[in-house]
Amino acid sequence: MTTLSRFSTIAAALAACVALSACSDNEPSTAMTKQTKTVASEQPDFPKLAEYIKTLSSDKFQGRAPATKGEELTVAYLEDNFRRMGLKPIDGDSYKQPVSLVQIDPVNVSALSLNGEKLPAQFNYRDDMTAWTKQVTDQVEVKDSEMVFVGYGIVAPEYNWNDYEGVDVKGKTVVMFVNDPGFATQDENLFNGNAMTYYGRWTYKYEEAARQGAAMVLIIHETDAASYGWGVVAHGSPIKFDLINENKNADLAKVEGWITTESAETLFANIGTDLATMHEKALQKDFKAVDLKATASISVKNNLRELVSSNVVGYIEGSKYPDEYVLYMAHWDHLGMDFSNPTNKVFNGAQDNASGTGGLMALAEYFTTQAQPERSVVFVAVTAEERGLLGSAWYAANPVFPLEKTVAAINMDVMNVYGPMKDMVIVGLGNNEVEDILIKYTKQQGRYEVREPNPEAGIAYRSDHFSLSKKGVPILYAKSGNDHVEHGVEWGKAQRAEFNKCCYHKVQDEYDDNWDLSGAKQDMQLFFQVGNELANSRQWPNWYKGNEFRAIRDASASERK
């Protein structure tokens, strides 16, 4: 494919706006009036983007799995290029932030033993339920734990919702629905309607149950509400990864897991009701937890392996406000090697996410050709996204730069390789004020913004940006949509669908010299403009009122002046 003439026209028109303060609603930036290494009217071409993606996704890098030879090569490549670009290191001459991980392999999970008047003796592992522990220990056991149904398992003050009100679940087994009441009712005035909130994510439900003191947490699987089938939940790899911390996750519930819809029906029948009736009860704001008149027992035995990986962090120090930070993020890791495959052993991860990491590098390189920004601009390549967003979670828990002084962040995960698009997808559209800046520049490109096509799936909580969201940092996760400037929407959808079918998380995700990266560059232009405006202004974007992360950000407001 070749770069389309229409995109070239749009891009050329946009280029004049890139360096001119008239394109911004903010006060003119003194930094941008300085002489730069790059002529102000030039259109950024990000000339090494293809080289970066192709190199990172080559067989040499062995699929970029954490704590492997592939990581060693990847981190060295990132460090070498950050150093060549002139980014500042974070520890002497090193760009590495060590990340301590643990691999938890449940080598034996017992059946879930039940004791109730009308219940079977047990639910079988992987057929009726699945379970694990994230406590870093050789074995856990939950014995004769009282079972309680807690609706959606949500405590959301901003929605005046508390499923745990009036019930003590310490040491008990809590059972709950996945997703949230907005999805169940499709009521736009309840939570966020069809679009999942953080409270609908299974990760949140485990966290909240642990805060309530539950010993075991079981989520009822429903395909529509979860956005994937039982096979995804129960028949994938049981191995878990987590961060190493001082208490070895002792603050988490002993056991986390899922049960099938059929298993839930069995539990509800034990108390003379059914799934549909319990759905109705759970949707009431005055819902009260229901005793399931049963007890549960289970044991999990683990093999444990501690690992050390690295985030790679470089930055440009601000000229006026060096202790305020605009952050770009992408995950460098992928799935490593499939040694059982006789013909193609490497999970190259070209689109996911050599493309985003290459984009991060190309943006960093372009920033170094511009005048020094007033605020510091940080570039973070995180590890272990494919293991559960762990590199970004480590950064959020151990920030190199204070999160309360982090102005905003931009996450890049899977860039567009199909050419320029008319639409720009903002994942979680309507969440925070950073998107207002992006939308402004998107319109200047002659494009329009849309939200992700399946907001009920909770994509806004399933990439690295979420780790910073939970700490209150407004973060943008956006990417090209499907409305191709020449071929239209259906063609664009077909390309995405084909990638998901043939290549996503498979060894077929390989670099293709025929890719049209002009669409990725189109998006990177926007990401540069958003970050550049924030780095040369006094803006402090926030989450919109009513968002679940607004209170966290507001609590640190005194640190920002």
C-alpha cells in the first residue's frame, strides 16, 4: 500500500498548526518560540518507525517474554536507542526500573466441596468452576466457609451503591454477578449504561471482596456480561503472575475463581429460587446480601518462581517545570516462544505490541528534535502487560516520578498498520479531560472521534493505562478506528477481524513490509500534539465529575499548583 493523497493533504495542512500556538487554546508557549533543530513547518514523518517495529518483532528477539534472553535483547535495544536519542536515564546511566514478579503455578486445585441440603457433593474443577490463589504461598485451604450471595459485589459511593451494606463476610465465600447493573439494564442513567465501569471488572470484584474480608470469591460466568465464553475462563493456562510485595498478597482473598451459570442455578435452587429472580434482586439499590445456606471447601497447591524484569524509562527534563511530568507508555513484552511448534516457534508480537513500542521510540526521537518542553516528558516501556498489566502496575506502585505531579499520560497498544482512517477511537470516551485536547486536534485532521465499539467488554480497564487510572492519573488510550479514507468502514472492520482471527496472540503476528504505517503516523501526530500542548501549558486535566477515579485525583490536588 502507499500513503494516500488525501492523507497527505490533511497532514500538510495540519503541519502548519503543529508548531504554531494559534492551534492551541492555551497561552503561547515560550518553549515553542525558540529555535528548534527541526524546521517548525515540517510534517513529522517518524522515519524510523518501521525499522523499530521490524527489529523488535524479529525472531532474534525471541518473542520478548519477561525474564528471558528475549527480554535481555529488548531492554538493551531500548536503552541503546534512548541513550542515542539523548533521553535522560533514571539511575546513573541506566534506564531500567527493576520489576519483581512471581509466577504462581497451581499444580493441584481440588474440587469445590459443598455442604447444603439440595446441593451436589462438589463442583468439578474446570467443568463447573475454576479457582486459584494469588497469595504467594505453597498452599491455601478454605474449609467449611459460609456462602453468601452479594449481588454485583460493588461498593460505589458515587452511584450510592453498596452490595455489602449490613453484612459481615469475613472468612466467608461470596458469590456475585460479573459486570455491573448498567449493562444488565441498559439504563444509561444507571452506572454507565451499556459501557462497563471499573466496578464491572472481575479484578475489581476480587479486590473489593478482599477488602471486605472474604476468604473466597466466586464470580458467576455469563458470556454476554463477561464478553467471552467459559472456555476462556476455565481452559486457558492456569498460571498466574503477580508483583512481589512484602506481605506476599496476604491481604487478598485466599481463593479467587468463577462458577458456571449452571452451578449458580444449582446454588440458588438450594434456597428455593433461580438465577432470573436473583438478577432482579441484585438490581435493586436496597439489595441485601442473601445467605445461600451452604458451605464450601477447597484447596490449592502452588509451585512458585520469582522473576526479575525491567521497565525502561527515559525522559526529557522540562525547562521551567521539571518536576511536572507528561508521560507516554507502551508495553514492550509479548508471549515468548512456543517450543512445541515445529515450524514457527516465535510469538513475534509485531502489532501487539512492537508497533506501540516502536511508536513510543519514534515519538521520543521526534521530541528530542524539538525545543525543550517546559514540563518534563517521560517515555516508559513497561514489561509484563501480557501477564496482567504488571509492569505498569509496578510503575504505579513505585513511580519513578510522583503520580500526583504527573499531568497526564498517553498509552499506545497496537498501532494502525492499514493506512489512514477518518475516525479515532477513544477507549472509555467520556472519562477524562485529556480527550478534549485529542478531539480538538483530531478535528483539525479532518477526522471524527468515536468510542470503542464494545464498551460493555471493559476495554478501558484492560490495558496498561488502567494501572495509572487506578491511581488517579488521567490517561488517554486511543487508536485508529475502521473508517478507512479510501476503502470505508466495512473494509477496515474486515482487516481488524482478520487480524483477530489469524494472528492475535499467535505466532502469525509478524511484521509485513506491505503494511501502510501512514495511519500509525497520523495517530502519532495527534499523540505528539496532545503531549506537547500539555508539556507547554499550565493545564492539569482531571477525570470528569462522576467518574470512579475523580476522587483519587482530587485528593492529591494540593500537590499541584
